[in-house]
Amino acid sequence: MAIHATGLRYNDSLSLGLRRWRSSPARMNPRLQMTRRRIPVQNPALPARPARCRRECPRDCRREILLGVLALGVFAGIARGDETLTAAVQRALAGEPPELVQRLFDEKVVLLSGSEPSDRSGPTQVRALVLFAKPRSRVIQLLLQTARQTEYRPDLEKVETVERFSNGEVDVQEMRIVLIQISYWLRYQWDVSAGRISWGLDPRFPNDLRVTDGFWELEEVDDVHTLGRFGTRVDVGLALPAFFQGIATRKNLPQTLDRCRRWIDSDGRYRP
């Protein structure tokens, strides 16, 4: 009797389950069966498989990768910029040896061989090339501030402007050479549109130097670089033999020009 009753209850439950399944939306729509979430059943007889997790790169690692990518872009831009600047310098120095162009690009200041004077008794003119990292207009503006030469020339003890005119001025300068105090008056003249600045002794004043003159010729290389052609002659006279004057000029001039370049490239902030 108990078994029969249990059987009846089982059949009734099975019939009820079949009726529910036949009338369910899943049977009527097979696609709905595919969209149902299937819950996997772990077989207890098999060893548990470790759960897979997504390996994430630490935040510091991602930052280093990003910085590395940015650095590659920057270095590539610098390389392209160097190639462009080299080509511009080559155009400005057309006809000069490639070795000279590369040396100027590397060192920024190059001393050239001096030209012989027309008067054999006069001093030899020393010439040089300087590559400034400033626009041509700014280089001219700074070079015209002649009284500021003491900021990058320790050999000058005094520079004072005593006269001004439309295209130039007169400065009195004092310096010491081999324990000898020397004073002289320089008359500057400039042509801003041509990018030329020149100077020489003003004969109206008593000068302790026999000869001193020079020039700057400034040429635009690109928007932020300027090529400077420099030349000068110096003859101290009896205060220093001509042989030693030539040695001192060629030895001190590259350092003086490099300090001038640094002063201009820093927009007048550099101090030796």
C-alpha cells in the first residue's frame, strides 16, 4: 500500500513536469534555450582546475611603457630636426668643405685661418664662424647692447657709451693685458637690415692700442638659428710684441666667442 501510494505521487509529479515543459517558452522557441546561462557542474572525481585570471600590467609598468613610447617620438623628432639644421647650415656655407660644416654643427664655434693684411706691418685678421641658437633679429639686438660685454668678457674692466648716433655709437673700454692697463675708444657702426656690425678705433680720442677693428655678419639659417661670421684685428703696439699678440688672440678668441654665443643663446643670462 505504501509502495502504490508512492508510485502514484511519482507519476503525478512526472505528469505535472511534462505539462510544464510542453507549455514553457523554451520549448516553443529553441533560440531561447541557447541564450540561457549554462551552469557547469564540477565532477568531484577530477582535480579542481585553477581559475584563469587576466594578467594586468601594474600601473608603474604602464607608465614606463608610455614614457618609452613618448621618448621614441621625441628622439625621432630631434633626429629629424638635426638633419634639417645640418642641411640649412650646408646651404649657408655653400662651397665650404663638409668637414668644416660638421665641425661647426658639433662645436658651434670654429676658428678659421687668418687672412694676410694688405700692409705687411699690420696685424693679421682672425676670422671665425659661430652658430647661434637664436633668431637673427634677437642676435642683432643683443650684440648692439655693447655696454653689456662685461657680462661675458671678464677681460673687460669697463665699457661705457659716450656718444650715440643713428646707426652707431662710441664706447670707451678699459682692459688689462699682462698687468698693463689699456684704454681705447671704439666707434661702432651697424646696418641692421643687412645684419652687419663693424667697429674700429675712433681717432678723435687718445688710444693705447695701435690697431683694433672687427665685424659681425649675421645670416639667418632658419627661424631659430643664426650663422655669425666674425673677423677682428688687434695690435697692442709696444706693450706686447706682435708674435705674442697673435698667440694670445688665437688662444683667447675661441673662448671669448663661445662665451658670447652662450650669452646670446641664454638671452643674456649666461655668466662665465
